[in-house]
Amino acid sequence: MFVVPQLVLTETACLVGKLLGPVADASYLRPMAEAPLDCYAIDGKDLLRMAALIGTYADLRIGVVDAAVIAVAERLGANDVATLDHRHFTVVRPRHTKAFTVFP
């Protein structure tokens, strides 16, 4: 089971739709409904942590979605993160562990 903040799905769908159009967007969403995903909403504590991360790591220009992934991973105690953006996730020091294990 993969844990995914809802913002990740939103950002990905926007990118797919913008670059490839609505048919591709629909083709992206259908398999997501059947994928082993557990989508998490962002709560108020996550928003505060996201703001702190974005401010603390301002030089890295961590975006809202990456900050959401970090905040949710911290909340759930997840040590493993799947991302194509290794730079942010290897530099940021999460609260609950020394470092994330980043895949792929």
C-alpha cells in the first residue's frame, strides 16, 4: 500500500492534463482508482509543518507538494519516500527519523 497526500494526485493530474490533454488526464485517473493507494487529506497541523519546511528550506525552494509529502510522512512515521525529486528528500531532515530512504 502506498500512502499519497491528495495534493500529489492533484499536481500530477494537472501536469498530465496540461501537457497531454483531457483524454490523457482521464487515462491517468482511472488506474489510480484501482491502485494500492491510500490518499491522505492535509490537515491544519500538516499545513503548519509545510509552512515551516518551506521557510526553513527556502534556499531549496521546496514546493507545497513536496512539503506535504514530508509532513504526511512525519505524521505517519513513514521512512520510505518514492519520488523523482531526490534532492529535496535527501536534504530535508524529518522530525521522526535521521533521514528518508528515497526510491527509486
